[in-house]
Amino acid sequence: MSGKSVTRRKKAKKGRKRRVLKYILGSILLGGFLCGLFVYSVYVGLWGPLPDYQELKEIRNYEASELYSEDGELLGKYFIENRTNVKFNNISTNAINALIATEDVRFYEHQGVDKISLLRVFFKTLLLGDRSSGGGSTLSQQLAKNLYPREEQQVSFMPVIKLKEIFTAHRLEQIYSKPEILTLYLNTVSFGERTYGIESAAQKYFSVSASDLTIPQAATLIGMLKGPSWYNPRLHPERAIQRRNTVIHQMVKYDFLHEEEGERAKETALELNYKAVNHYTGLAPYLREKIRRDASEIIAAYNTTHGTAYNLYKDRLILTTTLNADMQRYAEAAVKEHMKKLQHEFYSHWENREPWYNKPQVLEQAIQNSPVYLSLKGQGYNEKQIAEIMNRKKAMMVYSAYQGEASAEMSSIDSIKHYLKILHPGMIAVEPNSGKIRVWIGDLDYKYFQYDQVEAPRQVGSVFKPVVYSAAIHNGAQLDAYYKNEQKTYKEYEDWTPRNSDNDYTGYYTLKGALSKSINTIAVEVLLQTGIEKTIVHARNLGIKSELPQYPSLALGSADIPLSEMILPYMCFANAGKLMTPYYLLEIRDQSGTVLYQAPVPESKEVLPSQEAYVMSNILSAVINEGTGRRLRTTYGLKNELAGKTGTTQNQADGWFIGYNSRIVVGIRVGANDRNIHFNSIRLGQGAHMALPIFGLFMRECLKDPAYARWESLSFPLVPVAEQKELDIPIFQEKMNLFERIGNKKLKKRALVHPTDTVVKKEKKGFFRKIGNLFRKKKEEE
């Protein structure tokens, strides 16, 4: 081969190499230009706008509003995201160190993008396929991702999303200091179970503040960030411990902990102190829900008036209720203890029979009103198919009287039967001299029973009798008169014949004796002696607004009145005849302290002469000392001065007790939601057995508390001497002789002595008209 041809080939080969190099170089330049163009297009917002500096300066996380008792205890929160923001100085250094060691060890060295980590990810993860090498996102990038979630981006192209996060992270680093970024990050991240931010997580899982987190606690929470559900310490404790120890290992590796300290922390038990924060759990969920509804309306009205945009679920408003946390806790414990025992007695009472055995329509109606039945009916199933489906057993969560929430294998029909037999309590306690509601219990468990028993209109039974007796005394009834305990039939009222629960119709009772023993026959006579209309007017003056039947059975409590309303007359008796309007919301403030709502000064209205209120407290004390409420003395050992009244409704459907001292009035009612479901025994179904024990347990705990120990020495104001002399006579006589009956005056003439008195105008009659009436009366008698 000639030298020329070799030379030509070498030149051609060199030329090809040059062209290839030019092509590669051109491709690189073009690729670089296109990449730069792509990056620039993301930066200028062609793929969706980036958050600008002003927007990033004004970052504001949703914060839960908080409801506090008057004594300063957090009762619950209202939120979309359960979050309470905290400052950097209020976050434990253990949490800060754990976060940096685990998520971004060069956090203080970069400006939002860690180039070393990016290169590691590129070579190890992308080129070598080693997914254990970790991610390349800095804390600033993760914060950007949390603030602007990927699922909310306008595009799903990952390079665009990552570039947006990088640019946003860089801008965050220019706006905020390193401590501020750490604070913003730890206030933003999710810790599962709708809990956001380190403060809420610390309170929820360990019942401590973020400033008090120990090394194991901080490592547990930081470890959750890799997968809040997967490493949830409540649901998966073993995984949580394993992940916690990995975090501790990282802290040792990067010199945040000495090795010995790290080993000790790894050996520590998990020791959760879990405190669920939701609308079902915690103190007073029924009142919290009531306040939520009221607060929403109050805030909306404030916004309209002041041109603001406050939001109960986002703006961390501080609400304060009149509730007393300790008192509420004692009340809830008393209800839980008694209802568990009472429900067991109810099951035992019926044994193998169902409470509706002679009224099958009760179950049929419950089935047809159930959501399952209505849903199947709406889907076009016939009755046979519905019955077959509803009788299939399946696993479900139910409320158990013995253990609260429990799993069970039962059919829909079984579930309906189960809930029909549940007895439901309601309880409220109010300060009579201030109107502040201190206790509110709407039922057993808010998750399963949203209907608030405190506000449910129910037949009141004998707890209404004090209203009748107060009306009688107000209209001139003599305290030292005796009433015959006899059964009567009232022809003018459809031959109605009231009876006593013990079927005893012997002897004579004073008003004090008849009320303390809850004698029905005398209560009716007292009502008719006073007048039904006058009694209703008196009830209205004492605060009763519900509809009251104009019938003698009113004396026995045939009216349907909510517990929250039925306590009002007792508040008058306890507060020297003055009625204070009960209230439960004290104020609403924003974070800066601006008052959005302040409870108005409660209205105080004198509705009864003070001496009459003192007389009623004296009479109702006899209920406790020697009447239907004496179990408070004998069983619960209460020695402090108390007054009150038990109540039992028709067929023992509901048991009531309202009791008080001069500082607190407590109302309790217990019964099944369906009035056909009840004890078939007056011994078990009476208010003294169904409701009174809750008061006994509650009061006993209050008296152990130094804050209420002074209740032991409280006494009711003294009754005027004349009335006291009348009250001191024997409350019962087996017989009365002729002279005693002649002198037994039940009414005395009485001038108007109080603004609430009503004038009954009498028709004036001339002499001849009076004579004519005498003849007419004689003719009618013949």
C-alpha cells in the first residue's frame, strides 16, 4: 500500500474523529442549552408559578383553636389540622439534633441544596441502583414539599417538581435564618392521626410539651417522619422502637450524643402516654360540641361587624368555658362507675327476656328506622332480602357498658337490640349565684351517642313537685296544715285516679312531709288547691318555658322538660329566690389577646321572696334527711347540708335526682332512649336508685378536694322564726281528731307581697244576685 493512501486514510480517520467530537460537543452544548432553557422555563413559571418572596414571608400554617376550662385546663381543640405552632426556644434540642442527624447532617453548611447529597444520589441511586443510599432532599427542600405538596402541583413531571422544590428551598434560605427554617419545618410536618407539628405530637404521644422531650421521645417522633403511619408508636410499637434506635444511632454517628448516652437511650422503654385529641375523647365532649356550634355563629357575626376573617378551625382562637375541669372529671367518673353497675342490673333484671317482649312493635320500629334498613330499602331490596342481610353476623365495633368501645361478632339486628337496651345518663351542675355551668355530661360516649341528654325533653316525674309546693306556699298554703293521704277519683278529669308508688293511703302529712315522702295523692290536692293556672304562672316565673299540661297530672311531673331547664327552680331555691341565667362560654380571644366575645353579665332576676326560697330549701332538706333521698346519708356517708328531690316517671322510664347546696345545683336523669324500655320494678327504676347514686359519688369526690372542702360547713339561710315554728311540727300524723280537723286551716289570706304575684279579679255581685245564686246552688244540689 502506498504512503499516500495511508496518509489519506489517517486524515479521513482523524476527520471522522473531529466530526464525532464536534457532534458530541455540539450535543452537549445543545443539551446544556436545552437543560438551561428548561430550568429557566421552570424558574420563570412556564410550568406553573413559583411562590414569590412575599408569599414565602407570609407563610402561615393552620392552627387549631383551643378550648380551656375556667381553671386553665385544655379541654379540646377545633381544627382541620391539629397543630399548635411553637417558637425555636420552645423546642427541645434533642428534637433539633435528632432531626439534623437523621434528615440533613450538613444543614448549617448549605443554602437550601446539598450538592454532595445530590451527587451521592446521582451515582449511587441512579447509576448503581443502590436505593439504601438515602435521599438528596435537604430540610429546606422537604419544607418546600410540605408547604406545596406534590399532589397539588399543576404538573406531575418529576424533574419540574424537584426543580420547583430546589428554587423554593433556595428562596426560603434567603428569607429565613436556619433556626427559623427548623422551627417552620417542625411546625409543619405531619406526625400521623391528623396531628401536625412537634408540639401537638409531643402532647399527643407523650403528654409533654415539645420543650420537654427526652432523647428517646424526640428520636421516636423524628423517626416517624419517614412514615407517620408505618412508624406510629401507638399502632406499631416494635417498628417505632427500631426506627427510634436508628435515629439515636445517627445522633451518635454525627457526635450529637456520646456512645454510652446513645446506648442508654436505646435501652429505654417506649413509655407512651398517649392522649387522643379528637371530637370524641377528652372531658365534656357534648359541651365542646355545643360550644363549637355557638362559637362558629359568634365568630361569623364578629367578622361581619368588624370586616375580619377569623376562622375557628385555622386561626388558633382561645376559647374559655365556665366548666371546671376537676368537677367535670369527678362527674364523669361517677357516671361511669354507676352506669356500669346499673346497666348490669338492667341486664340481670330482664334475664332471658327482652324488655319489649310484650311490645314487639318497639323492635320493629327500631329496625325500620335504622340506617341499614333505610339504605337497603332505598336500594330496592324486599322485606325478605332485607331481613336476611340484616341477620348476617359480621365483625363490628360497638359500645359496651362494661368496657366502652369493643369489637363484637353480631348482626345488624343484634346491634339494634343491643343499643335499645342501653340506659343513657345526662348530668349538669350549675353555680346558682353566678349561673356558671361547671359540669355537663350529655351521655355515655360521644362517638356512639351524639344525642345530648341534658337538652332532651323528657317526662320529669316528681322533681316537678317542688314547683307545685312552692306555688302553693307562694299563694298562701299553711306550712303547719295537714293533708289527708287518700286516694281520690276526679270525675271532672275523666275519672282520673292518681296513686302512690307504695299503694299506701293512710295518715296525714304536712307539706314538708308529703314532699319529702313524695306522696302523689297530696301533690295533686295541693295543685288543685292552688289552681293549675296559678301553678303554671309560678313555674314560668321560676324559669320553666316548656309546655305544661293544664291537667292535675302536672303535679306528678307529666310534662316533658329538659334537664337543663328543670334545674332552674332549684337554682332559685338555692340562691335566695334569685334566678341567674346559666351560661357556659366565657370568652373568645385571638392569639394576640383581642377579645372577639365576652359573656355578658348574667341576668339576675328575683322571682321568689327570699323567705319562701329558704322554706323550700328547708323542706327539700327533709327529702335528704328522712325522705326518698336519704341514701345520700346512709349509703354515701354525706354529712354536709343538702337539699334535693328524687323523681320517677311513669313505668320507671326515667329516674331523676336534682340536689344542691348553697354553692352548686346538680341535675341528673337516667333512662333508655325509648320510653318503652325500662325496669319493671319500682325499687330498681326509681330516681333514688337510677340517678341519685351519681350525685352521691360525685359529691363525695368533691368533698375530698381541698377546693370544695368548705362545702362540708355550708348551711342554708335560716327560715324566719314564724315559718320555722310551723315547719318544726311533726310531718306525719296517723290520725286527727275532730278538733284538730276543725283547726286544720290549709290556706291563709294573703296580701300581694311580691312583684311576680298576679291579681285575680273577682266579679262584684249585688245583694239580690247573691240571693239568686244561693237558690240556684240549692236547686243544683237537689
